[in-house]
Amino acid sequence: MFLSPVFSFWKSKSISLAIAWSFNQLSYAIIYPFIPIYLSQERGLPYTQVSLLFLLLGLAVILAPIPCGWLTDRFGNSMMLLAGQLLRGFIFFALAFCVYIKASFWVFAAALMFNTAVGVAFQVGSDAYLVDVATTDERPGYYSKIRMGYNVGWALGPMLGAFLSDTPYWVFFTMTGVLCLIGTIHTYFSCCRGRKLISSRIRTEKTANSAPGVIKDILSNKRFILLMLGNLFLMLLAYQLYSTLSIYSTSTVGISRKALGSIYSLNGTMVLLLQIPLVAMLKRLKMPIMMQLILGTLLYTAGYVQLGFAGGAIAIAIAVAVVTLGEIIVQPALYTATSSETNSSNAGRMMSVSSLMRGIGYSLGPWIGAQLYARTTPVILWSVLSSFALIAALTFFIAGEKKEC
């Protein structure tokens, strides 16, 4: 009897999906920081060639969402959750073999691109799954737990990777493949068991579920377009945290790598400690979703503007803390606002547009930051980048005027 709360907690769809995300991110985070080291130090490839890999991965993140959205609506979100993790596991085994035989850079890069695309499939499937299992009112809380699972995976991955740094790289990839298979088993029994794995929707709702039908849904939904435009500008800024900021902090401000690592740890710790309580507080205050989006983007603006005047590690840490508060507020609210514009027949493809915006931000944002960093002063650099959040806030405000979420 006394264990019933534990079992209820474990059976919660939001907790189950958060754990699935932990497995998914942990498997990738173990090897991701060490890929450039492997290619440049062990394989002896020039960094100019190694840096090409990140461009290719960004291309995969941009190209994958729309096909993954169609597959999600065609075969069902449960199938995509399982297929995404299972295929990723097998690709990691293939990558382990590539490392073991010292396959060419292009073979390795192609396998890693496919791995990234399959990761997007899991993400799109998860977004559509959450639309199915949670009401609009429940989604901010559910999404908060998923973000915690995501951050746990990213926090533990590099730590495990560093602990196993003397292990041959092919063993790294084998371990990540095993983790993906364990994650697949967890996802099946906790999230997908008892649900129809393969959707028959395509056969019963051909017109509503057709590609032209979804395109019409998107183009006729001005609020959805505004949300995606705001999402794009926000992601162009958000990815500066792990690209431009690291270079700026160590090269321009002159803080140590250890201090920078502590600042990034602060970001992750704040998400883990505050994500659920802060979202719950906003719910108790009955703050409208669109107001949460505007508040969060304004915090993004304030935090990034502060970086232009930062003179040391403490100032940068304060700025990052403000940005993190904005992130904690914005991400669940943005998912909720976006998902409210979908229905059961198009959730996969419409949510995949959100993934596409993230992909463009992931690829283009760091490049914009690098160009500004090389050509402007710190104040101009961070002021221009912060203006992206102001544009996002404006689009969210206009979207809120069209329909209250």
C-alpha cells in the first residue's frame, strides 16, 4: 500500500516521457562533446574538415522535421517514439563499427547525420504524443517535466563521457547504442503499451490528413505563423548561449574555462530546480500563456543585453541566470501555444514546423553570432542579438491579440 504513490508516479505519462527523453539525450550527450576530439586528435583530421561536421548536422536538423512530421501523422506518435529510439540505437552500433574500422570521414559524417535526423523523429513523435495525452491546461506542467528529463540527460552525459575518457571510442558508441535500446524498452512499457502503435488515420481521414490539407491549415492560421516566426527569432538568440557566449566569455572578458563550466552548470541547475515550481506558480497566478511568452522573451532580452557590459564571471553568471529564467518560462508556454493550434490529424506535421524553426536557429544562430563577434563591439554584438527577442515578443503580442490561448 505504501508503495502505491511510487507506482503512480512511475506510471504518470509525463514522468514516463521525461525518463524516455533522459535516455535519448544521455545517449547522445555521452559522445557529442568528444566527437571533435576523436576526429582531430585520434584520426588527425584538420579542424577545418572537422568543423564541416557541425554544418552537416545542422543541415540534418533542418531537413528532418517535415518528413518526420508526415511520418508521425501517417504511422502514429507511439510508433515514432519507439522507432526513433530503436533506430538511433542501431545507428550508434553502426557508428561504433565505423570507428573500429576507421571508416572515412564522409561515411562517419553520413551516419551521424542520419543519427541526428532519427533524433528529430523521436522529438516530433514526443511533441505529437503530448498533444494526445494531455489537455491544453496540463501541457505546461507535462512539458516542464520533459525539459527536466532532457536536462538530466545532458548533465549526466558529459560527466559519464569524461569518466570514461580512457575508453576506446568504439566502446563509447556501443554504450550509447545499448542505452538507446534500454530507452526503447522503457518507452514501450511505460508510454506505448496498450496504445495503437500504427495509426490507421491515413485510411479514414484521407482529405483532412493530406499534405495540401495541412499546408492549408498552416497558411490559413495567422496565429500559428506568428508563433513560428517568434519561435524562429527566439531560437536564433537562444543558441548563442552555447556558441558565441563561450568564445566571448573566455576571449573577450577573459574568464577561465573552469568558470565558464560553472556558469553552464548554473544554467542546468536552475532548470532542474525551478522548472516545475515556476510553471506551477504561473498556473496558480492564472497568467495567460501569451503573457508568459512575452515575459519570458523580455527576460531573454534583459539577460543578453547585460552580457555587453559584463566585466567578469559574476556579471556573466547573473546575465545567464536572467536568461535561464526566461528560458524556463518561455519553453513550456511556447509548446502549449503551438500545440493548441493543432488537431488529432495534423499534430505531427504542424509540430514539426516548430522543430524546423529550432533547427534553423541551431544552424544559423551561431553563424550570425560569429559574424557579429568578429565585426562589432561587445555592446553592439549583444544589443543586436537581443533585438531578436524583442522581435519575438512583438510577434507573440500580435498572436495573442488574434486569439487568447
